[in-house]
Amino acid sequence: MLKDDHSDEDMIDLVTEMEIMKLIGAHVNVLTMLGCCTKNGELLIITEFAPHGNLHDFLRNHLPFIKSELKLSNLTKKTLLVFAQQIANGMEYLASKKCVHRDLAARNVLVSKDYIMKVADFGLARDIRDKDYYRKETKGRLPVKWMAPEALGHGYYSTQSDVWSYGILLWEILTLGATPYPLFSGLGKLLPALESGYRMEKPPNCSDELYSLIHKCWSYMPEDRPSFTIIANALEDILSMNANDEVLQQCNVYWPQRHDEIIIS
């Protein structure tokens, strides 16, 4: 719902978000709109419930436990990759629906029942069925540290700019909710650094193979970035190589085929 002091522009944004969610339809890794209604003249959007909140807070809240239980380090890393793969599945679906999210980040992924990841918050999402990109012309607050160079510099958004954001999100997951680019406070210094080739370093305990995938997401040219299908398949291959890990078997972590539900108990 909207806040009590909402503006007419806020109402327009909510209706736009509702229309985008109607366009998207249903997928196990995308938050589903169940319906909409009005109450006392206010528009309400009804979605499925995610009892564990957003992924960023989920990771931060579990950080003390993860750090104290060093025996679970291998399990933790693989579980985090399951989360990342589910999000890639959801983004692959959005790309197939010609929807650009424009605000993909851990704070905008919800953790549903059975720890299923749900891509959510479509307030900035746009329909690109008529063309393969969206160009932002108006001013407004934007998630600078998650944006691709072409979005930062020219307001140009596409599925491949979402791939860049996914690379930032994967970095967030592997660092358990750390803030990207901690040495940069705003666009003025970040964009020139990215244009000159600066990229965040490999997170602790991240394999070279996984960091290579992240780094490809941060390719300067959009066409050099992998598709979400390639990303999801790459993560599935990494997980498959460890599917028989004794630690995973003891802790009941399962990886069915992509697009099926992944249950962690």
C-alpha cells in the first residue's frame, strides 16, 4: 500500500508496478501478485507472503551465527549459491517476459517459505516488449552502486544492465550483506573508476571460477556480459560438482533441476 502522505506520482508508480506484475505472471522465484483491491479508497496490491523478509536483512541477521559456526562454512557457501541460482532463475524468467527490473539488489529479493528466493519490488521495472531497452529521461533517486555504467552515464537500461546488477547482488550474497564499493560515496567518483576498469575484489572464500562469473557480469560492454540463462546454468554446474558432498547430505540440502522448488531444511 501507499504511505499516508503519498503524492499523485507515488500513486502512478504503484499502478505501474501493478501493471508490471500482471504482465510478469507467476514463477517460483518471482514474487507473485495474487490480486488487488481498494480499502477506504486506497489501492492495495495483494502478493504472496514471504515470512523471512528481504535477503539483505536475512544475510545480516545470520552473520553472527555463520561466523561462530566455522564447521558450517562449506555448507554455508553452497547454500548461498543455491540462493544465487534461484535469483538467476527468476531473472531469466523476467528477461523472457521482456521486463527490465532496474533495481535488482539483495534488499529487493524476498525469502519465502522453505527459503525460496523471490525477486520482488518492481517499482522501477519497465516493460521493453516494444524495444530491447529503456532510457530514463526524468530525474529521481536511483540505486547508484548497483547500476551498470551505461545506466549511470546515459540512463540506458536493458536486461544486460540487470546482469551487471546481478553481479553486485552475487557479491552481496557472498559477503553476507556487505555494502558494495565501501570506498565510494556517490556517482561522481564511482563512474570514472568503473570506466577506467575498476572492479570490486574477489570476496573471501569465493572460488576463482565463481569470481570469473561475477567479473563477466561486470563487463563494460553490455554485449560482453552473460545472459541470465548462461549464469543460471553456470551456477547449476558449480552446484552439481558438489551435489554429493557429505556435509550437504547430512544437512538435507537438495538441488532439483532448475525451475523446480529448492528446499532447504
